[in-house]
Amino acid sequence: MIKFGDVPYTRLNMEKFEKKFHEQLDEFKNAESFGEAYYALIALDKLRDEFSTLAVICEARNTMNVNDEYYRKETEFFDRVKPKYEGLENDMNEALLTSPYRDELKKYIGEEPFALAALHKEAFSPEILEDLMKENELSSHYSELLANLTATTEDGEVPLSKIGSHMGSEDREERSKYAEISEKAYAKISDDLDKLYDDLVKVRVNIANKLGKNSFTDVGYCRMG
């Protein structure tokens, strides 16, 4: 079995990917039979798998070591291109929902893809592309902040994640001690976190407003499906 560290990764050529996606989407839209539509949809799913696989590999390796410069740059790349990809998926969802072969497709792929397509359409608009990029950027910065956060213990500075087991201890005094250590660790980045949360709330309010939602909570439910 291939180890995760040995799984090949190369940056996606987004320009070529978009071109191929549009070609396959046109085939789906212009299908003259159910068979043509079905196989065009399968080809689109393969392209979606290609994108999501590379995105997951990048995210996992960046999470394993947020200070790895190569995967930091790749994460920044995906922060920029994911909104474009969501736009492609939105185009596909629109085509799926309006397909003349919808009833036949349901017999093979079920009702769920259509329900998810309808929900995801509610969570996207070309108007929010810049907001989505900013949201991704802020979320990545948050992950990096937490990954680099350390706590001061009797063993010296250790990653905050290392004290988690102590905070779940059955010993009350131990729990209290490490809860205080954790609070002091977070206090070191409190200003950064406050700024991040403030910026993120503003971005998400903008997204909700542009989508005509009462709050970002409604957007979140649509994203989750």
C-alpha cells in the first residue's frame, strides 16, 4: 500500500482544468440522448474528483506542517482558485437541475445529487467570489496561528495540542492546571484572534447579504447540504 507521504502531488493547472470542465459541461448541456448526458456527467465527476483529491492532499500536508513553505504556497493557491471552482460547480448544478434528462438521471444517480445541487446554488453567486477568497485566506491564517501556538509547561514550550490529554484528565487539579496554561497560551495571540474573528464576521455578513440570506447561518446550512 502506498504511504500518504508518497502520494504524488503537482499543482493543478487551473486554466486547463477550467477549459476541460467547460468542454465536458457543454457536452452535458448539448447531449442528444440520455446516454450522452449520463457519460458527460460521469466525466464531470472525474474532474471534480481530480480537483478535490489535490485540494485534500494539499490541506493535509499543510496541516501536518504549517511551516512547510511549499505547501503554504499551495494552500494560498487553493485559497485563490477554490471560489473559481465553486463557480464551475454552480454552472454544473444549474445544468443538472434544468437537464431534460433529469427524470432518467434520477433513476441512476438518485435524488440526492439534485437536492444538493439546489442547496449549493443558494450558497453561491459570482458576486461573492472576492469574499470567498478573503474567507479562505482568513481561515488558513487561523489554522496557521493555532498550529504554531505553544504552551508554557514545566517541560518548557510545547505545542498546545500536546496538553489536550491533561485537560481531559480525571484529576480535577490537573485539569484546572492545564486549563489555565491553555488560557495563557491563547492570551498570547488574543489580539490576532480578535482581528481575525472581526474580519471573518464582516466577510461572512457580506456573503450572506449578497446571497439574500438573513444570516451566514443560513449560508452554512446550504453549504453543508
